[in-house]
Amino acid sequence: MTVALITGANSGIGRSAAVDLAAKGWTVYGSMRSLDKGEKLTAMCAAAGVEVTPEVCDVTDTESVNRAVAEVIAAEGRIDVLVNGAGVFYPTRIGETDEAMFDRMCDINLKGTFFTCNAVAQHMIARGGGGRMINFGSAAGVSGRSNYIVYSATKAGVIHMTRSFGVALAPHGINVNAVVPGNTATPMNENVRTEPGYAEIRETIARVTPSKRLFADADEIAGAVLFLASNDANAMYGTSMLMDEGATAGY
């Protein structure tokens, strides 16, 4: 039995990963901030023919993180794979970003990733080592984004944090790696993909995307999660899989 805990499992790439891992016969716990979202996830997974157990967790609250991790371990005896899918994405432009916006972005994207890894790592070490942790960076953390300054900084932080966790936990046989998507069609960026006010951003995306496919599919990105969770990734520690339609490769 393989047990996975996925944060941010109620939508986007996290949800796709939860469905895919459950379809492999894994025991999957999907965390989100409210029971209402958990019930929707359960119903959606049931419709897809798989079972995902909801686990309420606020990744900005270390006590909530520790409680959620402890509850999964109490129920299953172990966590084999952690997927840090929780994140937020919104513009943080010069002159338009207040302290609350800054703090929320950092608390969810960066602090949440650290303390969830921190809690699960202690469990994996205590049981004798072994396991997988998969974080989410972003192509915005590889090259800057003038409209998403704080988001870019948090995702750069996640990429470097993954490297540090990777070398810290490699002696314990714990593989820590990151998936680094580019623009991917998820509910989080529906406004960017559809609203007239974001037309200029879409034009920029089109200009810098060599593949000319402006938004990747969430299920494709989830495929990278499955790879990093598999034995095929045994030799990978602290690496980042960049999946950005070639946008950061050059022009």
C-alpha cells in the first residue's frame, strides 16, 4: 500500500494528481482549507471511479499542517508521498500590492510548502527513511514576471528550497523534487485566459512561447508528478522538471 498526501487537491494540477494516483490503487488523502471543498473533491473523484479521502488543512497554519499530517499517519501508519499542490496566483504589481497581498502569497506558496515538507520529513526519517516529496515551482520562478513580482519570488524560493531539502534528505533515501510548470490551464488563472482585461498578458505569453500553445493541460503536468512519485525517479534529488512550452529556453 502506498499512501499519498496532496495539498491543494481540490482543483487544478493537485486534483489531477490526486485522481491519477488514486487510479493507480494508491491510498490518497487530498487536503484543502474547508470541508465543503473536500466534499466536492470526494464527489468528483467518485464520479471518476476513484476514491480520495478529504483532509482539511490550512497550509498557512503550522498547527493545522502538523495535525493533518498526524491524522493521516494515525489512520494509515505512514505517508509515502507528499505533493505540495497548494498555491495562489494573482498580480502583484509595483504600486498595486499591499502588505496583506504580499503576506498571503508568501504564507501559502512558500511557508506552506516548507512546513508541510518539514512535518512529513520528520515522519519519514523516524520510520527509517525512504519516501517522495514533490513541490511545485513555476516558470515564473525561473524568469521574472513584471505583473507577478511576489509570485515569481515565492516560486523561485520553492525551487531553491527543493534543492536544499533534496540534499538534506538524500542521505535518508527521501527524494525531494519539483515540477516547474509554465502557463497551465487551471481555475486559478481562468481570468488570465478569458477576461478582456488580461489581453495584454495573453499577448505577452503568445510572444514568448515557442510552441505557440499558450496554456498546457493540467493532466499533462500531473503526469510529471506520477513520474517523480515512481521508482523511475530514484536517482533524482533536488531537481526541477521544467514544463513551460519552451518559454524560458530562449528566443
